[in-house]
Amino acid sequence: MVDFVVSSIGTVRNDRTDSALTDHWGEVTSTIVVDERFGDDCLLGLAEFSHVDVFFVFDRTTERPDYRPRRPRGRADLPEVGVFADRGPRRPNRIGMTSCAITSVKGRELGVRGLDAITGTPVVDLKPTMAEFQPTGLRQPDWVGRLMADYFLP
């Protein structure tokens, strides 16, 4: 096992404060304030993209006490899955990633829509979403649609 250190590059600001409210992220608008150490031009060129991949830390959750298979969100109508077949926050390194629509870019402030992170969440990286990195022929089990039905609704 290799240990490593990751430092935040910025912080999320939005109206969501309760990490237990886990649905209806689609219309949530957030501002990611990038740390001043990156300079005022750190987001230069990002406004030309429609979306950005935001990597963040679920800093208000703890790692699971064990990694036995579980039902996503504890729902009896869903199958048991291993930790790496679930996108929940109680992960080995508590890292989250969401592709978000870019709504504004100004200096060190990046406006996004659809980021499923509460205010104060540390951001560890930003990458422009590029079509060439998106998979083709995506496949997923039917239960994922049931799980995610309300996740990004307004």
C-alpha cells in the first residue's frame, strides 16, 4: 500500500448544508472558490468548456467500518454490491467526482450546476470534461436507474 497526501485546491459554496439530504442536486448552483496560491488566471480557458469534472472529498463522513457488500442507500429493492460498485460517500478515501455544467468563470471563482457536494466541501482537483475521455457503449444494471431517479431532479 502506498500512502499519499492530497491538499485541497478550493472550497464549495452553495445553499446545501445537510449531507443527509442526498437527492435533488440537478439545479443546485455552487461556486468553487479556488485557493489564491493558484493565481487569478488559474481558470483561464475553462469558460470555453460546457462541463467540468469536480473531484472533492466527502469530509463530513467516515470510512466504512468494513467492506462487506451492502445495498445502495440501504434500499431493500436493490441488490448488494461491493464498495467499488457503489458511488456512496463512505469510501476508502472518501473521494467524490461529478461532471457539472459550467455556469460562470470569473477570476478564481467557478460557477457550476449539479455538483452534489455541500457548502464547505474541499475540492481536490478540477478537469475540463472532454468528449474524447467519455466512454462509448456505456452499460449499467437496471437498478441504477431506480437508485438515481431523484438524484439530479430539481
